[in-house]
Amino acid sequence: MEEYILTVKIIAVDLDGTFLRDDKTFDEVRFNRQMGTMKNKGIHFVVASGNQVMKIKDIFKRISGDIGYVSDNGAVIYDGEDHIRSFNIDPIVYEETISYIQKISPSYGILASTDQSGYIDARESDKFVEMANLYYPNIVKVPNLSKIDKIISKVTINGPLDEYKKFAVELKENVDDSLVAKVSGFGFIDINVKEATKRNGLNALQEIWHIQDGEVLTVGDNDNDAEMLEYTPLSFAMAKASETAAKMADHRIGSNQDDSVLDLIDDVLAGKY
């Protein structure tokens, strides 16, 4: 982490548990005003989320202005409508991963995602499909999830979070050490290649926008936010952040329920950061 702070030129926020209230809403009128001011000040707004880019764009469909997207935990990066980079899972490793999860934990719900769709085994329960639809607007059911002819950016499983550390170690030992499993919240464990982090996604946008690490402000609440919170000198964890996220952040703010991120953006625009 750099020891100095420059003028903020990127504000990067996680979504669930951070920017969004628990009911998945935010103050759109207030944020639209903020976006106009950010544009005038030359500040980029970036959503860094485990969500799929299509879902993120839907959430912000009534917001005016350009948004950067670091989606699928950093696996898929967009500058507005322009695709910048992807960190995908090798097809052979993907097939081995799905087969391994189905073997050791047949009760886990599994979803594989691209930047356009979420793929689910046709035998999955209606409850899991309904839950997945909250985060993936385009769900496709397939007869064999391990055999789909798509390049996959992320695998998500729904299982007991208290088992995830053990699962993460076993996944690397028994499938491939290129994979990393992280808790993304709300009962989900995400599996990406180790290069797919929110930090690397932000770095890809920084490169094309010519922005230094000391000009990036980050906000998050969960383990999948840790890398981006650690590398920026202005990093904020939410009041109910996970232990890992809180440890990596330099500051704490209030609850997502109280629009604390919008308050923070106002502070940035007022010159407090």
C-alpha cells in the first residue's frame, strides 16, 4: 500500500452489503446528482462486485453517466460498454472442478457464469434457481453442467459457509492450484482463477485511465473485497464487514442500510478526501 494519498480519481464500491441496502435498492436521485458532480471533477465510479456484469448494469440502468465494471470478483472487466479484460477458468480445469464438487457435495447448488448468462444443472432445485435469479438475470438450465461449451469466468456454490476454508484447501489440492475459493456473502462461495481479483480488475481500468494506486478509494464488506481494500491508501470497510475485510481496510464507515457509501461520496466531493 502506498504511504501517501493523491486526489481521488476512482471511487470503487462493492454492491451487496455495501452500496445497496438489504432490499437491493439505493437512493437513485441522490446518486444521479453525485454522478454529475463526479464527472465534472474527473472522478470515475466503478462497481467492483461478485455479481455478473449484466446484473450490475440492470441495477444502474436509470443512472446517467459512465460506470466501470469489475464483475465476477474481478474476472470480467468493462469500461462502460467496452470489454477490457477477462480472467477465465481453463475449460479442462472447469470440467474437473464441477465434477469434483458434485462428487464431494452433491447437495450444493452450483452455478457457472459467463458475462452474459448463468448456467445451472437442470436437476437443481427450484429454490436454488430462484435464489440464483436474484444475481443472474439470464439463467440457462443444461443437462450436464460439467460439459457446457462456454468459457466460464466464475463458479458459484451455495453451501455451509463454515466449511468454506476446508473446501478451499481441498479444491486447490484435488483439482488445480490455479483456483481460489472465497466467501462472497449471502450463503455463496465463489471460485475464480487466482488472477481474478477486484484489485486486478481495478488495475486494468487504472491502466487505461492512467490513474495511480494512490488515487483510488475502495469500499467493501466481505472477503472477496480484501485485495482491493489492502492496496489502496483510502479503503473503507462497512460496519458489518467480515473480519478479513475489516483487517485490510484503513477506515470504517456505517451501515449499508443508512446509505453510508453515499455519505462517503459526498465527503469526497466536498474535498474531505
